[in-house]
Amino acid sequence: METAHSAVGVSGPGGPDGPATPGVRFGCASFNQDSTSLAFGTKTGYKLFSLTTVDKLDCIHESESSNVYIVERLFSSSLVVVVSTTTPQLMNIYHFKKGTEICNYSYPNNILAVKLNRLRLAVCHLESIYIHNIKDMKLLKTLLNIPPNPSGLCALSTNHSNSYLAYPGNATMGEIIVYDANNMSTVTMVPAHDSPLAALCFNASANKLASASERGTVIRVFSIPEGLRLFEFRRGMKRYVNINSLSFSPDAQFLCASSNTETVHIFKLDQVGPSGDETASWSAYVGKMFTAASSYLPAQVSGMMSQDRAFATVHLVTLGQRNVCALAMIQKLPRLLVATADGQLFIYNVNPEDGGECMLAYHHRLFSDDNLDEGDYQEAKGSEISVPPQACPSYAATVALPASGPKTATLTGYSEDAGEKNGDVIPEHEFAAGPVCLDDENEFPPISWCRNETRVSQGRRM
């Protein structure tokens, strides 16, 4: 909510029927694939915000549309996908800087989720997933008769070199199907949890997949494409906690999880060092001490002994609101972003060395008081934060950041204005064989071949 991306609508399982929480005025929120932008849909339209600074939130686009419940932006491009409850079977794709429609596509059933990277666009329905080539919106594959997926849960890797698609493989158990949307073939099935899935998320390089079940107490991370369990984290002893979203940090060293509780958890993924020794952690230490003894203990007990607790936490000041979280680098420092269903964005500083309680850096209200009715205004006014913004972390904290962070290349990519000449820099992990040049002008001109036509039946079917 991706990814991380992390891109998850705060309307959640409500889908085209509206927000899952009664009384919530606003509909959906999603971070783009690299968490540099926030999209927010409401009953009257949607807005796109830039996330380049902590203390200033620029609204880069605003559009009027009825009852938006899905809005997804492709990286920092001008391509945005919008779905409305007015026509829940129709997907609209716009070039928002030009104010023109690229394409619209009609499906037999209501759209529950849309995921996209630079190569593929996946549209999730109750029992089917449609995979398109994003450059011309040609339907490449239709995955039919998948297990019922009423929440539209799915994840598409932002790394288009792989374009892995993950979705539930069982309606009653937490099985994950990992599908290669480039080669149109199933990669693996991961038996992740005993109960149905609630959240899925790939890391930026698409070699890790995080999952949580409807019970919400255990979060697991698997290697991709092998499907081997790498990490297991316990977010609490409470049962039936609703996980709203999962999101990896850009370097995949951290994983955050938000739920219907007031606490957001950040877990640290301890890696094996150059010498072959595990990074020092409580769980690694205990694991070495009790490796032999654990074989004599009940499975549930030995399993709990191998689970890491949260490395860092955030206690939200707003309760009862669905939310979506993301870990991002803003102004060269690690931040935790939490967008709530009532139109607020909280930005927290994260200490990558010591963890602990994260400090609030800034609080943004995405909509002015003029856009709130009296009841909303009183509620918002009552929840206003009186804590002043915290100063940016010191230089010592900055240089303490992991040296293995994501590298950038000088290759240009999808441009907002002038294509390759002034294109955005694409992170190295996003390409494999060569540069990807997606130009707003040439790659996504307004087209009409798929407009107002139900052409989804012509694709290849599973």
C-alpha cells in the first residue's frame, strides 16, 4: 500500500462497495511503487501528493470524479489508474498532466484491485486476474477460476525484470501462488500460513515476499522464486488482528506492518554476514542456545522461540482508522509513512541502528477544513497533534545508515515531460538487460481501441 509497493487502499476489503469502516468520509490511499508519491481517492475525486520533503506536502494533481475507490500511479510518471464505485467494472487510465484519457477497459466483474509496474498491469477480480502489457494495454493472459478472493488481495513486484505476481492459492488456508507475469507461468506455491491471507508484499528487487494471515499475529518472509522461509516475526500475542498493509524498506533490511490497532511495527531482517556468522540479535542468540533443546519441545513452543519481535514501533494518535504504511528515504534519511482513512499523513523518523519508539517528524492533513463537514471537522480538530515536529536526525545517525542501500544508475526512464532527455533516474534493481525508456508522449498517447469495449475475453486464458 506494493511497493511497498507498498500500495494498499485504506478502503481495504470494502472494494467497490465503499470503505470497510462505516462513517469514514474518505475512500482509498496508495503509495506509488517507490513511495515517492501518495494518491488519495475520495467521494468527489482524487489527489496526488509528492513525498520529496518532510515538512512540505505538494499536491501535484487534483481531479474531480465520483466515488473513487482505486487510484494507482505508475512511479513518478503521469500515468494514473482510477476506478469508481459508479462504474466498478470500468478501469480508466489517464495522462494526468495532459488531462487526457489514455484508455479505458471494461470487465465482466467488479474490479477489486489494480497493480502495475513498468511492464505489466494486473487487474484483480473475485475469481480472476487479468494481465495486460502496460505499453499498449493488450491483454496477455487471463487467470481464471482462482480461489475466491473477496478482498482483491494480490501483489505485483515493482521490479519489471521479473514481474512476479502473488495472490492467494486457497480460500481457507494461507497458500500463496507466485506467478511470472513476464513468461506467463506459475513459479511456485508457498504454504505460508494456516489461516487465509490478509497481506502480501514484494521487496524492491523481488527476491523476498512478505505475508500475513487473517490472524495477524505472525508475519513471514520467503525467498523468491524458491519459496523458502527466511524470517518469521511475531507482532503480538493478540489473535485476529487485521493487518492493513506490509511494506519493505528500499534496501529490504526492514519490514513494516500496520493493523487495526494503534501500533505500527517495524521488523529488522538480520542477514548472514561476510564471515558466515548471523548478525547479532536476540533471536539468533537464543536460537544457538536452544537448537538442541527445541527438538524436544512442542512445535508451537519451539516456533515461538524462533520468532523475532519488533525492532521499532510507532503508536498512532488516531484510532479506528484504516491505514497504509510505507518505509522510504526522504531527504536522505529513513522514514516511516502512515496514511490514514480520514485523510492524514504521519511521517516518523526511524533509527536504523537502535530502533525503539519512532519519533514523529511531521503531521499533514491532506484535505483542508473546507472539505470536511461539521462532524468531521470537530473530530479532526480534537485529534490535532500538539507535539512539535522533531528535528532531523544528526549526521551521526545519517552515516550510520546501512552501506548496502539501493544504488542508482544514470539511465533515464519514464519521464513526466520530455521522455528520455529529461527522464527520471531508474534504480538499478529495476532493470536487468538494459535501460527502460518509457516516454509519456510516445509510449502512452491517448488511444481508443479499447475504449468502451469489453475486450477482455480475447486474451489467452489459463
